Amino acid sequence: MITKKKRASYHLAWLLFAAAFVTLLSTPVLADGYDNAFNGVNGYDAVFEVTQGDPKVANIVFWAVKNAYEVSEVKALKNAPRITVVFHGRAVQLISSDKKPFNAGEWEEVEKFQETLRQMKKDGVKLEICLYAAKVMGVDRDTVMPEIDQVGNGFVSVIGYQMQGYAVVRIP
């Protein structure tokens, strides 16, 4: 037979368990585990140096690039993130309206990629194309997306951003 005291203890234990459970559910958690990475960090400046030119791969990779400045931990930093993407190599074909380098399936992926870039530009991301790479790859500068800033040598841009303290992320 359960006494009133034991019954009260039993109910109190369940009440404490329920309260702890509700508290854990309602507490914001650094689910992505960036607490070590952002220890003492106030700003988030990165330049992504992109040479990878496969449109399907670009769509997969640029989900992560976009996510890199959209995660709540980055948005919570004291200073707003500054993100730049510089295109070199075959990647310059991905930001052109010229369909010749791609088959029909690839072109669908290119269009998807270009839409992602338009959204990134609206988000405040700087986008640049290396005109030297464009020339080497046969991309006419007049076919480059209007959202993309054109620079003579993308390496100069990357070095300049690095000298300003930007982290360089290479996407070969």
C-alpha cells in the first residue's frame, strides 16, 4: 500500500522530470556546435575563391556557401558578415548567358545556380569574375550576369580581401 507521503514524493519526482524536460525543449541550443569556432569572434569575413565549373556540383556546394552566412550563429555576431565570391577557371562559364559549353540538362543546373547567385547578391554578397579567366575560357564579358562585378585579375581581388582580414575558402 502506498502512503500519502510516498505518493506525494512520486508526484513530485514526475513533476520535476516534466519541468526539466520542458525546460530542455524550450532552451535555445547551439545545435550546430559552433560555440568553439565562434569563441571570441565578433565578425565573419570570407572570400570564396571558386574554380569548380560543374553546374550540378556548384548547386550542391553553394547551398553550403549560402548556409555559411545564414546560420543563426553568424547572424548573432556583433558585426554583420561580409562575404565575397570570386570566380576563376571553368567556373566563369557558370555565370554567363552562353549556353554552348553545356548540354540541356547541365543548362538547367546553370540556371538554378544563377538564381542562387541572384539571391546571394540580394543578401549583400559581393560577386566578382576574373576577366583574365573569362578571356582564357572564351566567355564574352557582355554575357556575364549583371549581378557580377568584373575585375581584371581575380587573384588580385582575393589577395586584397585576404589582406583586409577575410578568410579565404577555396572551392577547386
